[in-house]
Amino acid sequence: MADKMADKLVPIAQMPLRTRHWYIFAVASLEQLIGAALSTIAGIIIPLILLLGTPHLTAAEQGILGAAGLVGIAVGSVIIGKLMDSMGYLLWFRLCPLIIAAGAGGVYFSDSFWPLASCLFVIGLGVGGGYSLDSGYISEVMPARWESFFVGLAKATSSVGFVGGAAYAYFFLKADPSAAAWPDLILFVGGLGVLGFLLRLRWYQSPRWLMARGETKKAQEAARGFLGPSAEVLPLPKQAAGAPVSWGEMFRGENLDKVIFSGISWACEGLGVYGFGVFLPILVMALGLQGDVGEGVPRVLDSVRTTAFINIFIGAGFAIGLAILHKVNSVRLMGWSFVLCALSLAVLWAGHEWAWPVWVSFLAFVVFETALNAGPHLITFIIPSRIYPVAERGAGMGIAAMLGKVGAILGVFFMPVLLSWGGITAVLLVSIAVQLAGAAVTFIYGKRLKLV
């Protein structure tokens, strides 16, 4: 009888794609959606606070508010990523959405600068932990032929967060066009955190994490809990099992090349995604892409509508990237997409300098968002799960995500500073240089790691 049961068992990596896989994907990738919604809503809260004048915000303080959540994401990614290698995925997978909900509650009741920044940081901690956990769960539970697709698709759910956050803010402010309504916008993020926790009450430890530590029976039970009685997890290759490596070893030899390749390229991408994403409503107003609607909340509201429309092309970029992911070399796709991002920003700069028609600048913005998300935003998320073995995947993913958020933090913090110092011209020229740096790192270190 036991032999007959064994004959019916199917390794996770060889299973056909089932409805249950889609459910696992949706629950595991929720922090990607929340992180994008947080960035969008933070970028809308800032101009509303400026209109209200309470609290009063300098350019540097605007940068701190925009970057606070990203600092939390960076810290959460690296710390929780390392903890999950030793403690397992499940505990933190449930705690992260609770941390997000608690931080959102704090934002709602904040009435001064530092409490507000601190609570945005707490939300980021939960989101950052989720960034390390989601790709781990997805890459270890999906069928092998679908692994890269679903890891990439998890990142693509951020497009839903960018559009959803902007849409929620737009319709909320349209119903209540008052700058004083800004605390209510964060309830969208808090509600998603509560939903994430509830969905994860019936969840299991990572089967491959258990197998890597020799807990074969628990690993098989977890596999069947996820995918039914016919699922099994096979022993890992010898080089994939074993104890996590030390922090020092993560920054030596080939591992250092992996850190530079996965982390620095992610940092360059982070400026485009979050530097532009957080301050997109303000940049839209600086470029004059919104309608002639006067000043105050109506002007912010119209820029939010334009922002939501531009953000639709984030999803379009992801769709293009996922469609061609298995047909082209992903590293080359990332490198050339960085170049196209730089070229589109150059057109945006030229259109602003020489007063070209507004449709040219709008089209350049669309090309930038499409290229950024078809290449760097998608592929930087996939790379760590490809280049790191299971024993150090959490740490590797955490380091890469942390460096990515350092780039995002710098971009977000200096965006209002650059705007106050040199206007939109300074923002665009610096951004062009960063995109070209991303292309250089991608091609040089992709070749060193024999990925191109």
C-alpha cells in the first residue's frame, strides 16, 4: 500500500499548474502591492500636508517623509531576510502584515512630523520583510517551469498597488476634497495588512527550508498542506542544503559579485520606481502635465488622476517583460531597458527645456514607465532567487532588496531637494546618469557571473 502511495506522489517541481498555485501566489505577493500603494499614497499625502500647513514641511522634511517607508523596507528586508534563514519563513510571514497594520494605525493618529515619519518607517519594516519572504515561498512551491514567471509576476502585482493607491486617493479626495482628509488615505494600506494576516492564518512552513535542515517528515507534511496529498518535496542538491553562510562570506569572492550585480542594479532601478513613484504627482505638476484646474486640492486631485493614468503603464511594462522573459536573455533585457529609460528621460528633459508639445513629454513618461517595468523593475526581483542557493537565499534576497531600497531612499530624499535647488532639470539629468550607471553594472557584472 505504501509503495502504491509513493508511486502516486509528484515532486513539487514537476507538478502541473493548479488553482492552488495561484492562491499561494496571490497571498505571498501581497506585500508587493502594499509597498507600491504605500509609496503612491505617501506621495499624495505630502502635497496635502503642504496645503494644510500642519505640520510645516521643509524640502528636506518632505524627502524624509517620502523616504521613511523605504528606509523601513530596507531595514526589514535585510534583517527579516536573515532571520528567516535561521528561524523559518512562517512566523515572519504572519507577523509582517500585522506590523504593516500597526504602522498604518499610527499614521492615522499622527499629528506631527516625527511620529508620522516613524509610523511610515514601521509600515516599511513589514513590507520589507514581505519582500524577502514572498519570492522565497513562490520560488520554492511553484513548478520549476513556472518558477521565474511567478516570481516576476509577484513583482508585477506592484502595478496594482501603484494604480490602486492612486485610484483610492483620487475617488476619496473627490468625495471629500479637503487637505485635512490626508490621514484617511493610509487606511487603504492598513486594511490590506489586516487582510494579509487573515489569509496567512492557514499557512505552512517552507517545505524546502525544512528539507534543507534535514526535517524530511515536516517538509513532506508542509508540501501536502500547500498542494494536496500527492505532493512531495525531493531532497535538495548537496550544495543547496546546509547551514546559512556568515555575513562575512556574503561579501567575499563570487558572492560579492552577486551582491553588486543584484543590489546595485536594484538600487539604480529603485530611483526610477520610487523616486518618481512617490513624487509623481509633484513631478506632474512641475512638468505642467496636469490640466488647467487652478490651485489647492483641485490641482493635487488632477495630478493624482494623471498619475493614475501614467501608472497604468507600469502594468503594461510588466506584461511585456513577462511575455518575453523566456524568449530573451533576461540580463540583456534589463541592461538595454536601463538605456531606454535614460533615453526617454532625455526626451522628457528636452521637451521641458524647449517647450515641446505636452503630448511628447507624456509619451516620454509612458516609454520610461514601460521600459523600467519590463526590464529592471521586473528582473532585479527575479535575479536573487536565481543566483543564490536555498541556504543563503533569504540573506541574498534581503541584501539585494536592502540595497535596492537604499537607491530608492536616496532618490526619494533628494527628489524635493533637487527640485528646490535646480528644478525639474536637475531631477531629470541626475536620473539619466543613474539609469546609465544601472546599465553599466548590469552588463559588466552579468558578464562576470556568466549570465550574458
